[in-house]
Amino acid sequence: MAVYFSTHSTSVDNEANVASGWKDAPLSELGRAQARQLRTSIADLNIDFVCTSDLVRAVDTVNIGIGDSLPKVFDKRLREMNFGDYNGEPAEFIDRMKFKHIHTPFPNGESFVEALTRAHEFFNILKIFHGNKNVLIVGHRATQQALETFMARRPMEQVLRAPFKWQPYWRYDWEETEVRSAEMIRLHV
């Protein structure tokens, strides 16, 4: 079975080139239109249920795009990276700082290791209890980075260097993923 990942639709902060982090930025008009296309994008995927970040841009993407057609789980472990004092700062500024914060948290925020580890913990639970299901996860860049390091086993620095290229969804296969302890997760990232 598979995990499918889709980013939340365009937010007002995306349009302003701002890194929202844990700031609750709403969807833009374009984002609301994109969210309505989500159901069409995943129509042939046989999704059993949806998991999403609890931040408003992800929740609204799912509520507009999926409606009540599938069961939904909202979880804060799927949130974007917490940039702390820098939530809402220009994306270019955050991008320049990211390699300084792999292990060191942003002021009043978290490190990339912390952000990815919390998502990995969620994926472990999902694998144990729902590894025989097709799941759609709607989240953020950090959610996808966590999937890349957890499911695709790519090293964190490689994942952080990769430019983001939007696509309707990504697919990861449960069969290639094993449940890992928190210590193994920390060593991997």
C-alpha cells in the first residue's frame, strides 16, 4: 500500500514569498481554487483516509478539496517547521539560514532534526496501525522533507539542498519502509 503526499494549496504568505512556519496563513484565492482541484488529482488513487497538519492552510486545503468524502486525521506533528521568532519572515532569509539550524533550533523554534523527528514519529504510528492502507498526507515542505528522509531514506542534507518542484502529489510505498526507533531516526537525519 502507499502513502501519497500533497502540499497544502497556495497561501497568502506563499504569494508574498514569506515562510509562514507555525504562523497560521490562510489560503489565497488561487489556493482555494487549487484546493478544489485536489479531489480530481487523487481520484484514481484509492485513498482510504487523509492525514493533515492542523495549520489552517492545510486544513482548508483538505476541507475544500476532500470535503466529507474520506475520513480525516488532523495532527500537529505534520506541521511546517517552527521557525520561532522568524515565523512569517521572507522565505529567502529562512532558506539562507537553514543549514545553521539542522541541529540547533531557530530562536524560540525548532531544529530540522526536531521537526523531522516529530513527523517520523507520526509515520511510525501510521505504519504500525495503517500500513495496509492507502493514505493521503497533506502538509508542508517540512512534511515532505520528513517523508523523503523516512520513506525514501534520503539523507537530510541532500533533502534540504533539493529545490522544491511542485507536483500534484508524491507517492511513497509502505513495503519499502520499516518502523524505526527514535534513535535510529536521529542518526539517519
